[in-house]
Amino acid sequence: MAGSLADWRASRLAALTAPDGWLNLVARIDLAPGRYLVGAAQEVRLPSGPELLGTLDLTATGASFARPGKDPQCFQPVPDAFPQVQVDPFLLELHTVAGSPALRVRDLTLSPSVKLRHYPVAPAWAIRARWESFAPQASEVAMKDGSTACVTLTHRATFQHQGQTVTLTPTHWKSGKPMFVFRDATAGETYPACRFLFGEDATETGITLDFNRAISPPCAFTDFAVCPLPPAGNILPFRIEAGELAPQRHR
């Protein structure tokens, strides 16, 4: 696996505190297609900023935003994220889940911080698991806000723990890597809803699951994120004392 754990943790912290990270998210506003005035005193009400930031045009195929007296700017696609446009002092994002759009707002004037805490490094929890593909299966996963999302399952990872076979199924993919949403018996010490783990170095038959790189989901850092919950098979009855503990929020 490329990179040391220390370097990986530094990159993780940098991503969280970046302008498009999770720590400066200040609003998520569900919307239907239409034209909206946006600002601190408008129908789409922002928690700060000018009384009128501008006009949002939202269609079934995309969105644009126009400052007063300015030409519209289209929301632009972003790798592994949702379309965005910067309208100072905010970064606006068109967040669509199960076909339902919402406007996510990041305040670029904030300099948030967070303290990431971890279990001691546990080499035994860096596992080379069996990696199997199967015929695509449509499935629904529950989301933390009570909604559901449709996903397509294509792979499973299996390994042995205390004489038992454990099977984890990735429900999402990011940057070509499978994302496992799981919960284990450390929930409460770790973020209670779930943790995320990205599989590494996958081949046709094997994949590395390094639980020292298990992370808290976005909803551990902000109330404006919508996170998936683990499928039943990814809820584990034993403790995995590796990876991130529940975060302590700071502004």
C-alpha cells in the first residue's frame, strides 16, 4: 500500500479542512427545479453573507448562479464530488441524492479545525482479504436522514476472524476504490452510526483492508451531510480497535 500511515493521516486532515472539505459546511437546503433568490434575507435563506447573494436557476439537468448584474455561472463537475460554483464568500454545491437536489453551502471565510483521534496502530488489522466479484445486484441502503438510496453491488471481501468467516460488501466506490460502510462493537468510542473503509491494492482475487485507515463519515463532522448506513452484513459483533475514534468538533 502506497504511503505511510502518518502521511495518509496528514492528507486526511488536509482534506477535511480544505475549502471543499466537510468542516465549513453551513447549510443544506432541499429544492425543486426552479428559479430562486438566494441570500441572508431571501426565499433560499443563507445563515450569513449579503442579503441578496444572487439568483439560482435549477433545472433537471444542472444549475447556474448569477450575482446581481452579472452573467450566470454554471455549476461545474468535480471529480468524485458534486457540481460546484464559487460565489464569494461561499462555495455552492448541487447535491443530488436519489434524484432529489439540494443546495449545499460552504462558508469560505471560516477556518475550522478538528482533532482526529485514533486507536494505537494495530498491524493485525491490516488484512489481505479474498476479493470476489458477482453478478450485479440492485440494492437499497438506508441513509442517516431516514431516506434510502439505490446502489449496485458487484463485489465482496472475506477474511477470517477468531475462526469465523467475515464478509463485507462495498456499497459505494470513490476514485476507483471500493468503499465499505461498516459498524463494529466499538460504536460509541468510534462514530456510532458507522465508519468508512476504502479497499486498497485490489487484484482479481485479493484486496487489502487496513482498518488503521478506517475513518469517521462526513456526518460525524457536520449536520448537513447525508451519509449511508451499513447494510446488515457489514454490522460486525466484534471490536475493531483500529482507525479513527469519534471526532471532537471545533470551529
